[in-house]
Amino acid sequence: MQLKVGGGRDVIKTKSVYSRIDSRKDGLRILATRIRGRGLPKSRYHVWMANLGPSEKLLSLFRFGKISWADFARRYRHELYDSGTFDRSNKVIKNHGQKF
């Protein structure tokens, strides 16, 4: 997925943390997930921003098939623009207010 930012000059691209790294094209690699994952080397990303990932509750609903991908995407977008109040209810991640 690509998202044009700043009048169309800058582009945000999404890809799997396991995709091949292309240092000429990738730019800053941000890991946006609540839980980094066991065995994931830090060389796969430049910075980990847990608060950009979906909430633990939302991720759990999707992983266990209780909501569709479309519903997950809609709720996740809502969380990204939320004031950050949902972060207080997360049990694992406790770095409130680090959303940039």
C-alpha cells in the first residue's frame, strides 16, 4: 500500500517486516505493532513504534475471526486518529502518548 503525503511528493509504503530489505528504496523502516515478536532481529526495522499498531483488543478480535478484515481496517483507522485514550487499557504496552 502507498500513501502520498505532503502534496504527493513523499510516499509512505507498507510492507511485511519479513520482506526483502532494499536499502536504496525502503527509507525509514518503522515497525508498527504492539508486540515485537520473539526472534525478530532489530536489523529488520529502524524504529519500533508500538502505539502505531492496533490495540491488543482489536488485534485479538481479528486474529480469532470475530471481525472481518474490512471491520478491522475501519476500527484500526479510528484508533490511529483517536486521542490515545485506548492506550491506557492495553495490558502489555504501557508507553502512553508516544504517538507521533
